[in-house]
Amino acid sequence: MRYLSPIFIICLIAGCATAGPPESNPASQPEAPPAIAVPIRFFQKYLSGADGHRCSMTPSCSSYALQAVQRHGALIGWIMASDRLMRDGRDELKRSPSIMTPYGRRWRDPVENNDFWWQ
């Protein structure tokens, strides 16, 4: 797990060049730019399964990153994903409601809860 976070961040940085401005209407969520979506989807498909379901929050950190990029563009989405990776399993567990998932107890932290930074 220690090596996956830097790989994930490097992949997000590589896709920042294709970012456009954030959408003014958060309700319309276009697909993420292909250059930024590819490394995230690669991680979800091949690496996440090998590492197991270790994210203590729901949606998973990679799903959160993809949603943030789709909603706010690559640059702000990358910042939000980095913030999420830094707070995973820390003080957020005290603030967020817990729910049961097929993988056990997780803490709910959707992108919508963190949109206030970019409004």
C-alpha cells in the first residue's frame, strides 16, 4: 500500500495537462478526460484487486478521485483526491457517519461533502 499512493498521485499528475475549467453546474457530470481517467481505471481494474479493499471510507479512494475529476476537472480533482488520501483513516472517521458495506464497516465521505471548497 505504501507504494500505491505515489503511483496513484503520479498518474493523476500526468493527466493534469488535459484538464479544462471546472463545470459551473455540478449536477452535470461529464466523463473524465481520457488521459486522467485511464490511470485511475487501470488502478481500479488491476492494482486495487491485488491490494484488497483497504480504504476505510466509501466510496473508495479511487472512485472518489474519479468522481472528483469528473466533477471539477483534473487539477482540482487531483487536489481533492490527494486530500482524501491524506485523511483516509484519520480524523475523518470521527466526523463521518459509518455504514455497513459488503466489505465491512466504512465511513461515508462522498465528493458532495467536500464540494464547498470549490463553490
